[in-house]
Amino acid sequence: MGISTFLSGMLFGDKQKTFDKTQYPCAIAEIQKVVSQTNVRTLSKEEITLVESTIDQTRKGDGKISMAQIEEALRKLKNTHKISKSDYQGLMQMFAIHIAKKKYKT
């Protein structure tokens, strides 16, 4: 399965889809790059800080995180109205691309 298949399945697949639970290393600098206003223009500075902090706290002690953990953390922020649905979708897309690059790195 290539990167495009992975992304299209994750982004456009079944709503009941379970996300990959494989842990990938993800440094705080990578999180900040993914969450930046350059990538998700609708996020305010406060939302960026909140998302970065939430994702950072979700990572394992060894700095690894899975798409399933990212989705759960972002879904909680969306469900508590701390980020919008469109921000959730944009962030999921950006993290999916980031994790896919790690997964299919050659």
C-alpha cells in the first residue's frame, strides 16, 4: 500500500475506520511544524498552543505517537468546542500526511 492509498483511505474512508495504532517518533518541533498557521490557517495562536500542548502530552514517554492517539486527542478538543470541526479535519489531514511520510520513508 502506497502513501496515496494510505491517505485516501484515512481521509475518505469509512467513518467507523480505526486509525493506525503504530507508534512513530514525533518531536515537539515536528508537532509545531504540522500545527503551524502556515498549514492550518484557521487556527488562532491560542488554539495552536492548545493543540501543540495536547499532542505533546499525548505522546508516549519515548516521544512516539500514533494516528489513533492523535485522532482521539483532536476529537476531544473538537467535542469540547476548543477547536472547530474544520480545524479538526485540517489537522487530521496534516498529521496524516506527516505520519504517512514517516511510515513510507525509504
